Amino acid sequence: MTAKKRSTPDTWSDPDDAPELTAEFFKSADLYEGDKLRGRGRPKSETPKEPVKIRLDADVLAALRATGEGWQTRINDTLRASLKLARRI
């Protein structure tokens, strides 16, 4: 049995031995603000939406989906207006 080859050496004796810093490397690199690791992606909302399961008539669902992308947001806005609730900020 042969030993598994390490992908990178333990130490670099010559700066030319260091791995190349590619765009892919920076895409996967951790981002710090001072000493704090900054999270990736969209920041957490103060008023997150809650996933629910609802049963709708097939023709109603087809009509809503036919309005295109964002149809779920439009359902939320319609319900909000019909209940006379204030808009989310």
C-alpha cells in the first residue's frame, strides 16, 4: 500500500512554491470584518416570511402561476391588501 500524497506541502521554503491565487480561490475564501468572520449571502430579515402549505383550486393556482415570476409575492400582497394590513418595510 502506498501513502496518500498530500495536496500541498506542510511549509513553503520558496514563495514560488505557493499555490496560485485564482478567482476560484477568492470565491471560496472566508471574509473577515476586523476579527469577526462575515457570513455569506443575504442578511437575515428582521421580519422573515414563514413557509406554509395551502390548498388552492387548480384553476386558481394555474392563473396565479401564469402571471409569471413573483406570483407568490403577489399573493402575499393581495392578501395583505384584502386584510388591510400595513405594508412590510
